[in-house]
Amino acid sequence: MTDNSDGIGDELVIDRSHIRCDCCGKPGPTKSCSRCMSYYYCNRECQLNHWKKNNHKDSCLFLKGMRERYMEEKRKEREIQEDRAKGKTYDAVGECAICLEEIELPIILECGHVFCVKCLVLYQTKNLSKGSCPNCRGDIRKGIGSEAGEQLMVYAERAKLSHGAEREMYIDLALRHIDDTTSFDSIKLSKHQKDHVQLGKLYSKLTVFRHLDMHRKVIETADEFMNLCATTDHDVSAKMIFQSRMIIAKSHRDLKEWQSALDMFELVYDDCKVQNNVGQGSAVVAEMSRVHYELQNYNKVIIEGDRATYLDNRVREGVHKYIALSQMKLGDIAAAKKTITRGILYEEQWNEDIKKENEEVLRMILAEEAQQNPKSKSKKKGKKKGRGKK
């Protein structure tokens, strides 16, 4: 357990009276869980009681996992940036042991051997019983599909961190990689199998375009994917359809096409209700609150935001921000201050970007409050001076 300081940033004080102890419910808890940093307690006794009697253990491990994934992503991002700064290249060189020609679009297996991705996929297709490296016969534990997917995201990540001609080169490598891993010209496939391959191909492109913030391409590819889902007899998983619709909605959001984004988020939310998926439904509602804010539906923001935070206000990124901004627009400064303070204390404590955004909103609210109550501000200053003289 850690004892947190109330001061964050220059002259910014976080008022803990706006939150309650997760065990006994008393306002103003002074301690927080050192593992997840998102649950607050009066003392160690409260923490131990909550761990034994409530679901803090499961939530704590979940939040800890989110933090570790975030830190790992940041670590990989730093490594890639360092490699680029050193001029490191990522394209494999040498001869492919399958086609005996120079390696094109490399795929690196766990054992370290490198092949043309197309050669390796065709090798596995023709030798289904051999889940091993063609060179050393070492087991491919994750499977070729997983390896190919990881290599695809390497190209996508390189493209994201590059500019100009270099970025275009990596995008082309990523798209060629998808084409090569879904090309079975030498094998006769049924319509059902072709649909399966085409769905995988479109979904892979969708993932790459989304990763690269190519929002218009995302929408075009996702529409093609959804049209194929509607016409094929292939059983497409509900999860893939849900994720595709979420990607479309977020792309409309990022393009600032607010009404189109809202329409799609509402459709996704209906899916969540049919599937009784409460967790995803809460995430969708959090997204809807942001869109309603941009559409100036401030009362709607507060309603939707309250729904999103009802189950767990610790992982809904940005939701407190838009509720607070809406409350501010409606003139309720006190409520806005309380909301954004909860956001600072609860939302993804390991994510510095989110924390800074919420702190900026709090500063804005405090400035508005000071402007509305200039006398109370000067009184406080006077009291401080008086105490100093004594």
C-alpha cells in the first residue's frame, strides 16, 4: 500500500473527499493499492478486509495486467525508435531454404530461421502434419498464422513510425504480406474456403489500416468485409463483426463525422445488449458520451457517462473528461470539479497521457471557478498572508 501525495503538478491539489474508501465507504481515503493503484482505502485494515470479502483481487489482477501490457507496448515503441535512430533495417537478407532464392517478405520463426512468408505458408499447407521449421525441424509452437500475423504488425509498426517514401514502402510490404499469406493459386478451393480466405484477408487489412490511422481506408475495407459477411455461408464469429463495427465507428469519430459515428456506436451497443455483453457495452457507452459532447448534447453526455462508469469507472478512458466538460458547459462547476477529480484518481493510473489530459481539464475548471468567484479567491489569499504574519 502506498501513501499518495495530494499535490499533483504546480499548485494543483487533488481533493480526495470526492471519492470514498472502497471498503468502508468513508470519504477522503488517504491510501491506495500499490499493485493496481486504482483502489483507495482509509488504512491497511480496510484493504485487507476488502481483499478477503470483495472482488478486489480479480479487479486488481485485471488492472495490473492492463498496466503491464501498456508498459510493454511503450517499451517496444522505444526499442523501435532507438533502432530507427541507429539506422537499423528490418528486412532479412540471404537465401530462403525452401525456394533457394533471395528472401522476399521475410518471416522469422521462434528458432531464428528466416523464410519467404509465401514459401512457408505453402510449405505448411502441403505438409499439414509437419508443424516444424523446414530447416531445423524445431516445433513451431505458435503456428505459421501467428508468426505471419506478428510479422505483419512489424511492417505496420514500422510504417507508423516512418514518414514519406519510407512509410509508403512499409505499407506496401504489409499489404503484400497479406496477399502472400492468403494466396493459394496452386490449390483448388471451394467457394466456402475462398470466402474464408477473403474474410481473413480483409480483416487483416482492416487491422493494418486502423493501426496506421488510415480512417477512410478503414471504412471502405470494413464495408467490404461486412458485405461479404452478409452474403457468405461461412460462419463469421460475432466477435469479428463486433470489432469491425467498432473500428468503423471509431474511424468516423476520428474523421469527426460525429453523427455517422453515433449511428454506428448505437448499432454496436444494440449488439452488446443482444449478447448480454455488459463489459463491452460499457466501453461503447463511454465512446458515445464523447460523440454526444461533440454534437453538443451535454445532458446526453452526462446520462451516457453515468451508465459507463456505473460498473467500473477505473478503465473507461476519457469518460470523466467529457462528463466534466459537459457539466461545465451547463454551468455546474462544482459537479465538473468533482467528476474530473475522480477521473484523475481512477482512470488508468499508469497512463500518463490520460492523467495529463484530466489534469488540464481540472485546471480549466479551477480557472473558471476563480473567474466566477474572484472575491473568495482574494479572501483565501488574505487568510494565508494573515497566518504568515502570526
